[in-house]
Amino acid sequence: MSILTTYMQKEQQLKQLQEELDRLKNDDRLKTELQFKENLEALMREFDKSAADVIKLLDPQQAVAQASSTTSTGRAKRKLKIYKNPNTGEVVETRGGNQKTLKAWKEEYGADTVESWLVRTEY
């Protein structure tokens, strides 16, 4: 196939796509959905909420299903644990117990003491 033929085919496809796009732009359903999306995004900004927050609010079952979903290895994702050392103010976020700083703290202060520094757990 010559380059000219390819060019002409692509040009024809572009015309067809442009016509489809023009038809969509004039569709009232699209205009309504775009308006809804803009209003929803404005409301989310006003209340400082993310799409995930809205989903959790509207469909708690889906939020629970997403939180308990497995990773690509088939294993459940570990919880994120956030520790704060009261002596230094240093914060460590980890999904496992093999984190370098956390291990050093446990050696220095003891595992029970370090576990008491747990600030919060996220899923």
C-alpha cells in the first residue's frame, strides 16, 4: 500500500471521527452529563472530598470490597501502619515489620514500647 493511499484512508477516518464528535457535541444527553460532572466536581472541591470519598459515602459495600481486594499476587494488601517516635518526632509509615527504622527502634526501645507509638492504621 502506498503512502498516499494510507494518507487518504487516514484522512477519511479523521473526517468520520470529526462528524461523530460533532454529533456528540450536539447531543443533549452529553450536555446534561457534562453539566452533572462539573457540578459534582465543584461540590467535591467545596467539601474537599475525593472520588473515593464519594464512592465510600454512596456505596459502602463497594468500598469494603475494594479495601479487601487482593493484590496481583493473590494476597491481601497489608495495612499501612503509621508510627511516631515521641522522643524524636520522627514518623514511619510501613506495611510490614521489616522496615529499617522500625527495627532499630524496636532494638533500642523494645517491641512493646514501639507498638504503643502506633498513631493509626489505614487500609
